[in-house]
Amino acid sequence: MNLNATQVYVPKNADELRDNWLRDMRLEALALGLPEPPIQPGTDLYIRATANANADLIQYANIAIADAGTDVLSATKDDLEEKRKGYGLPESKPSPSTGKLTVSIVGGGSATLSSAHQFVLPNGKRGKVSAAVTVSDGQTVPAVTIDTGIDANLPAGAKVRFVSPPLNVKTEAVVATGGLTGGLDTESDDRKRARILNELGHLRAAGNWSQKIEASLDALTSLQYAFDYPALGGPGSEKVALMRDFDVANQDYSREVDAADVAIVQGYMDDVFGLPFELVVQSVKNQPVDVAIKLALPEFSTKAWANRPSWPLLAGGDTRVSVTAHSGASVTVNASTTTPPVDGVTKIAWWSPATLEFYDRTVLAHSGSSGAWVLTLDATPIDSAGNAITNGDYISPSAVNLNLYGAAWRDAMRGLGPGENTVSAALLPRAARRPFTSERYPSDLTIKQLEAVVASSAEVANADYSYTSVTTPTVP
């Protein structure tokens, strides 16, 4: 068995070790001119090889685990925690949750609420209004929890109770759309790894940009990362943009950081960097992007397109296929192909822009023609959050592992960072103000994201963009 000396050999199972041992025993015996050794099942050598292989497998597994734990890029849990301590990075404190509350005003009129007005969650944890606002009945107020941790999160529709509200404000308030989110007990391995890599790549010292990134992450565990724009407003100024991660479990794919969380980081930064210059902290802004990707899958494989031939094919000037009309289980799509789907056989997939997942449907009947195919599907396309298909949504041929490809693309999107902040030529020495960051958070759509899709499953031979509404973030 040829193996590079720098590789850590990890056998698939004990059988592989046993067979290697028996093979070496036989070849060495023959090389010395000895008779063919008995290595068949049931022989002494076979029994000995089996026993040795079972014991050795444990040792190989332990070596592989230990090897992974020595590298920052592969270390997890306790190994990664030990590295954080070793590099002198502070432990991230539990973070509060933030969001909005819908308040009810008795008898109409308006009321003013401020941070003096606290509320209690059903589990007893406390929160408060995060900014002074004047609202009417049914309007929302920004909120942040005083207590921290994952159990400070609440879904939309949950009820909280004000401790001492203004006279015309009802005691009970309802968590608004989006919920109270961001409460965490500990930071994730990915975030901890990003902090360590920031420390390794750029020494934190004297209020430099690396130290400001670390300070931001220290202030709030719910941040995914922070990005520093040096001298953005001219000499003596600096901006830090905050970004949060996808909340896949709750299908919340916003990157924007709540205003209450921004205030927490701004206050922390002001305390840490009491320097005579302007330090602005703000959230990144979401920018929706439409993307269509062409995939090369094998023609004859159990893990390929669901139908042969797949439908709809891109024809004419098509770069993607979208819905132009819908009513229940009937949808009209603008595919230019002249080849019709096969009723009762053809499967198509709908990409939900809300849940960022694919949903399969079978075409039961069709009418129309090129540019306006009317499809009767086996069920109304509705995603797991209850959202129905709508005009402008994309459809594609269905594939066996289509949701693997979709998940890979979604994960690639969570690795994007903010881009240029201004094109003002007056801001010297350079007008294209991009943040100091690493390749971990690119801002542009490039081959890097396509590579993630190709790597998602062995049968994907290639991927390419057929359409993108933007490839570079818009300058604010």
C-alpha cells in the first residue's frame, strides 16, 4: 500500500486492516520462497489478523481525531476552545435577543415608550424597549432582552407582559414578525475559528482594524463577523459593519443586525477605544440577488436529473425559467423550448425564495406553447413555511439530489461579506472603500460559490452561472 508519509491513514473499517495484513503476510512469504501460507477464513492467521485489526482500528481512529484537533481549520469543540484560550482571546459572553413588539393602545391615541419600560417573557426572562418611540395602536416598538441566552428567543406571535406600561398601553404585547432572535449561550465553532484566524493573520494592537473586529465579536455573540472600513469618512474616522449569520433552523436568512444590537456594540467600542476619532458602527444591509445556475449531471446515473430528457430545457435566449401566472396547482412558465413536458412523468422543481429550498412537483397535464407553457401540477407549490409559488419565482428540472445542491448554494451565500461603501473620489487615497477582511468573506459572486455546488455531490461535473441580477454588491 503506497501512502505519503505526511498523510494520516484512516482505514474504512477493520476488514480493510485485516485484508492488508493477510496480503502482506502472503506476499512476504512468497518473496522468501516459503510455501503459500493458509490465510483463508477460519485459519489461525485469519483469526489473528481479525483480532489485530479490531484493536488497531481504534488506534487509527484516535490518531485521526487527534490530528484533526491540532489544526485550527479542522479542530472543533474542546480542541478549538483550547486554542482560543491559548491565543488569549476572551470568552464570548451570552447574547440577548432583539426584535419588535406590537403594542395595543387603549382608546386610540398614542403613547411614548422608552428603555424605562420593561417586559417579561413567558419563561420569566426580562426585556425592555430599546429606544424611545411614540406609537399608535397596533404599531411596533424595538425591544431587547435584558437577560441573555438561547431561551431569551421568542417566535413571532408569542406574548409578553409589560411590567409597568404607560396608562393607555395594554399590559400584554405580541412579538412582531421576525420574532425575538439572536439570543445565544455560546458562540459557534465557525465563529470561534474566525476569531482565531483573525488573530493569526493580523496582530491585534493599538486600536488597529483587527482589534476592532475582535472587539465587535467580543461585544455580541450573535454576530457572525464584523468588517472594518478604515478612514471611510476621511482622516480620523473609521466604520465597522456588523453582520449576522443565517438562522437556518428558523428559516431566517437576513444578514442585518438589529438596531439594539448595533447600540450594544457601539457602546462597547466607545468604552474600549476612547480615542479622539470618529468610530461609527452600523449593520450591513441585505441585497436580494437573483441567480440561475447550470449544472452538468451524468446522463445515465441514479443520481442525476429526475427525467430523461429533463424539462424545461433552456432554449433560444433563455437564461432561466420563471413563473408568469399561477392559480392553485396551475402555473404558467416562460420557457422558450418547443418540446412539451410528458404528462404524468415530468418532474419540475420550484425554488422558494422564502425558505431557500427546492420543492418537487409532477406535471399532470399541459397546454400552451413556447414562451407560455401552462402546467397543471399534482399539488399547489407551497413551501414548508406556508408560502405559495408566485410570479417571478424560478423553476427548473428536478434532480435526485437537487436539495443538496440548493443547500450548498445557500451555505455559500452565508459566506458572503459586505462590499464597497462609497465611490466618492474625494475620499483619498482610494475611492473604492472596501473592508479589511479575508478570503473567508468575499463580497462578489465568482467561481468560488460555484465550486461549493460542484463539491456538494460527486455526480456534479460542472456548474456555471446562466443568469445573475448582480455579481457585485451595489454601492450604498
